[in-house]
Amino acid sequence: MADEIEEDVEVEDGDEDSGDDEFGSCCTELKEAMSGAEFEPLIVVGEDGVLYMSVGLIDIEGEEPGMVDHPVFFCPFCGTELQTKEDVRQDGDAMN
């Protein structure tokens, strides 16, 4: 099973289009938190290329609880700025 996890991480590291290299490059802690090697990561790059952190759960009637995600602007481990509000607004959505 550990071999499978290592293979997944190697594929992610080699994928230049994913944006993971950009967001995991400021410190080892963020890279490890995003790897998902030991658990499903709570900090992920969304399909829109924005880095998100899961901040809670929401009950959805008739379904399993869903995750509430919020954009991450600064690394929670080292404080490096990772993205700006303008980066997150790239699709024209309002941002508070």
C-alpha cells in the first residue's frame, strides 16, 4: 500500500499543469499537508487553479455532509503569500 501512495505522489509531482508545485514550494509542511500521503488532504488545489482549505462541514438533507472550502491567501505554516484576491477572482466571482 505504501508503494501505491508513493507512486501517486510521484505522478502529482511530475504534473506541471496541476499547480501543486507552485503552492507546495514555500515550505515542507505545506507540501506534506497537500500530499495526502497519510490522509485525505484538507488543503487542495481546485479545478480552477485556486488553493482551498476545508474549514467545515455542512449538512445536506438526504446526503452525506459536504465540505466547506475557503481560498487560502497565505501559507498557514510559514506565512508566505500564496495567491491574491485578484488571483481568486479570475473568473469574475465576488470575493469578500
